[in-house]
Amino acid sequence: MQKVLLAIGAHIGDMELTCGGVLATHAKKGYKIVTVALTAGERGNPKHMTQDEYRVQKVNEAKIFAEMLGGEAIVFETKDGELLPSEEIKYRVAQLIRDYKPQAVFTHWKNSMHKDHANTFLIVNDAQFYAGVDIGDKVKGQTHYAPVYLCENWEDREDFSPYIYYEVSEEGYQLWKSAIEKHWFIMNSSSFKYYDYYTSIIKANGCLARKQYAQAFNIVDYQKKVVRTDF
């Protein structure tokens, strides 16, 4: 079976920026890439567009990014800024984990200036649990466990400390760079220089990892284990 990576963000663009280089690298290795946005992020609309118009544009941008990686994009209907960690949405995400059976799941770090990001962390981590245990008919299909990697994001800086660095290949970097350029806010935002920041930090993390390019992740504390049998 084709291996899968599942990236679940609060808004379209969150995962594309923070783990997109890793996704693109693994797409080149034959992995299926699935991006999920729990909201479209339409409240960042430019002045010349309504939020509804911008939502349509962002959904299309998510689709373009995923298709450039040979994958698919899923966008939930929840309104930007109104994401809540309800049991209903946790079950929906757990169903995606069971349906796609990913090798890994990527999402937000637990602390953020944006409540949608923090709530996405809560949703995904409970969904990981629900996907991996028998909870009756609330989530259908065979149980599946996938480790969760927490992405480095400028809005989620509080107490974030990189624990794992994943190398991004030259091919993956070039594909990722071309794909993020399709997102209007990444290239045109007046509030933050997204493109400059993320194309710089992927190189800085490459230096720290002794590679050309890399993206950094943390994991929840209980997963941080080092097991040795000898020195």
C-alpha cells in the first residue's frame, strides 16, 4: 500500500508552510500527501475581496498545493476564528486517520497566539487516541495509530523547542517553494512576511541539522523516550 502523510492545520496555509517541505520531499519518494484545514482561514481576506470570496480562493489554493504534490486537500466548513474542540470534530478527524492510515500526522504546537491553532492541537491529539482505540460506532473502520509531529510556526512560539529535524531534499525544497507561491497571503500579506520567514527558517534549520534544508518539529513529552541497551 502507498504510504501516507496527513497534515492537519487550523487554516489553509498553516501546514503548507510549516511541514510542506517534508511533505514535498516525501511526495517525491512516492508518499500520498493529504492536507486538512479545519477552517479555510478566510478572515485574512484582502481588501478587494469578501470573506466568502476569499474562502473560495483559499480552497482552490489548498487544492493546487496538494495536487502539485500529487495529493489531495480537505477543507472543513468551520468558520475561521470559530474552531472549537468539540467531540464531533474530533471524531471527524479520527475518521480521517482511520480512513487514510497515515505513517505520521502533522499539526500545531500546543501553545499559540491564535486560538484556532491551540484548539487544533487539542482536536488532533484526541483524534489520534480515538482513531487508535475501539470507541464503538463513533468512528468506523479498523483502528489505526499514527505518531503526531508538532510543527514550528511563528504564531506558536511559546515554549516550542525543536526536538526532531527532518531533512528536506533539494527536489522537495524546489517543489515546496513553487507550491507555496500559489497562496495569495504567503506572497502578499502586509502583516507578516510569510515567504521570507519560512524560506529562511528552512535553511537555518538545515544548518542546525547539518543538511541543506530541514524543518523542525516537537512531540508531546510522554513520547520523548530514549532506550539503550549498551554504551
